[in-house]
Amino acid sequence: MLKTIIKLSDVFPENAAFMARTNLHETRMLGYNEIQLDSVTTHFLGTINGLSAVRHVAGHAADSAQFFERAGIEIDEDTRYYETEEEAEAHADALIKDGKKFFWPYPLPQGRYPEQAHIITADLYGTLNSKANLALMVDSEFLPQRKLLNLEELVDFETKSPVVLKAAGDAATGWGFAVHFCENRTELAKAKDWMYQQGTSVPLVVVEEKIAVKTCWCAGIAVSASKTECFGGAEQIFSAAGKQAGNLIDPENEFPQSARKIVLQIGEKARALGFCGVAGVDIGLAENGKLYVFDLNFRFNASSTQLLFHESAVKQFGFPVSHSIQVEVEGSLDQLKRRIFPLIDEGRFVPSRFFNGDRHPESCGKSIVSGFVYGSDRQEVIKMLDSCGSVIRG
């Protein structure tokens, strides 16, 4: 049986409920579409056992559980399934009547639910996650040189050195959508135009020096009412500057103990402000040997589930290296089982999500399979990515 390194039901209060169905306005700085509003609700199966959750039927346990059970992951939660936004909100209203309080990756529609129905408020979420406030949470010695400009000041900004432009406001950001790496004047001009086009969603812009980085990790932290715990770091793999292509855990490039100390300090600052839950800290080792913090994400991150299960999966299957994978596939549930079960049985694949395309009207019949590919070393796991992806797609 695979177990998470930290039991999240001990991190959240016992009346916590995962309610993630929001709207396109709250996710405007993420580039979300309608299907993503529903697919995000199907994450974190097996990690929040003992708690309540509102999930789209495309992630229904009757479909997903077969993959999870095969890998030895138990799903034991109070799940309320919905098909429409109205049904999701009705479930949320019922949970509030039962005394539940919500946690979510991105803020719920403003004013839709009473403020006391959230474990952390939207205001605190905005304060902790705004790129403008990084210096409030991180000691200056661990920050790149940076400055804040309003859009009027950005007009005249020029530089001869490579910089990174980051949207800084209260709107939720992620996945590199609001981050632009600028190596030259052409790229800087494009990044400026993009910031202007966002209107009031980008009241400020962070201009940050571009650091030459050897490795960048997303560190996982769990902040409860009494303490902060770090449950490791996953190396971020990029297909291009700022464009993440996955997360890798490799003991040959282990998350440094010195970085753990930094992220624990950040977690304690957030705890003092009232934060409770799971968060991620993007922290990198520069070519000059210094550690730099680049971003804070006080929510579940793409690597959270991978980090939570990795230690247990290594003990069970014996492969020390893992890489995240997400594949869009076509085919019936039985066809997918025939493709995926052998990979699970070999210890090569651990599922984290199955989003059944047949259960969502806008999926065009395509399902989403997410999980982690395991191998003996970095080279093998990279090869396994292509192999597993081909097998799962059929």
C-alpha cells in the first residue's frame, strides 16, 4: 500500500473540504478554459483521505479507483460529485451547512460563499501569492535583484541585461503563464505588450534579474496550526525558459538541506499570518553556488502529489527516480486498463489522476491520464517517459 509521507488530514482542520470549482474570472491569469475548471477538481485523489471533496464526475471513483487500487493507493474520502457548476455550488452550500471549511488551489467566485467558509481568506491568499510581496516572505539574501514598476513606469523601462518580467497583482497565477523571460529588446517589447493587454489584472510588474541556474526545485511544505514540515523538493524540468515540462525526483541531484531551512522559514512566516495547507516554493541553485527563491505558491502544486507518494513508491517498487507525466488519450475504459495495468504492475507507473473524457461534454472524448514514471536513473526515466506515453496513448 502506498502512503503519503505526510498525512494531510492532520495538516488541515478535521472539517476541511476540497472545493476547487471556480470560474474563468478567478483563473484569468492562468489561461484556463472551461474543461480545466472541472479537471482541476479531480486532482489529489488519495492524498486527502478522511476529508470531504467536491469533484467532477469525470474523475469519478468508479472509474479512477481501478487504476489507483492497482497501484496500492487507497481513496477514502467523502466525495460529492457534480456535472454542472450549479451542482458544484449546491454541494458546497450543503457542506457549509454541515460546518465544513474550504481549501482550494485558486480562489472561489468572489462573494459567492461566506468568508468564514474558507480555511484561508481570499485576501490572505492574494497577499501570500502575489509576486509583488516576495520580499515580505523571503530574506533579501535569497532573492534576485528585483524592482516593482507600474504600467506607466514600464513604458520607459529598458535594460541591456536579460531580465524576467512577472505579473504582480492579487489574481491567481501559475504554470509560467504570467512570467516572461527577456533576453533581448524584442522579447522585452513583447512581454511589455502582454502586460499592457491584461489591463487591471496586472497593476504592477516585477522586473527581476535573470539568474543562471543549475537546478530549480519546487519544494513542498505542509503548514498546520502548530508547525511547518518540508516533504522534499522536485526538480523542475523546462522545455524552454519559464515553460515547465514536468517534475523529476532524483537522489543523485537531491534537494539540499540548506534549501529546506529556507523554505521552512517561509512556511513559518506564512503560518504566523494564518495560512494552513500545502504550498510550494520555487528555489534554485545558481551557477555561482547561491540559493535563490523565485516564486511562492501557497496552494497545491504540480509536484505535490509526486513528492507525497515518492518515498513510499521507491520502497515498494525499488526504482529511485520519478518523472511526472500527463497524457491525453482516446479509447474505452477497458482499453486504457489493458494499456496501463502492465505499467503499474511493473512498478513503472503510479497514477495520480484519471479524467474520463466520456463524462465531460467539452472533452471531445479525450481522457487525461496523469501520474509518475519510475526508473533506475535519470537517463532511464527519460526513456520511460516516451515509452509509457506511447503505450498509454495506444
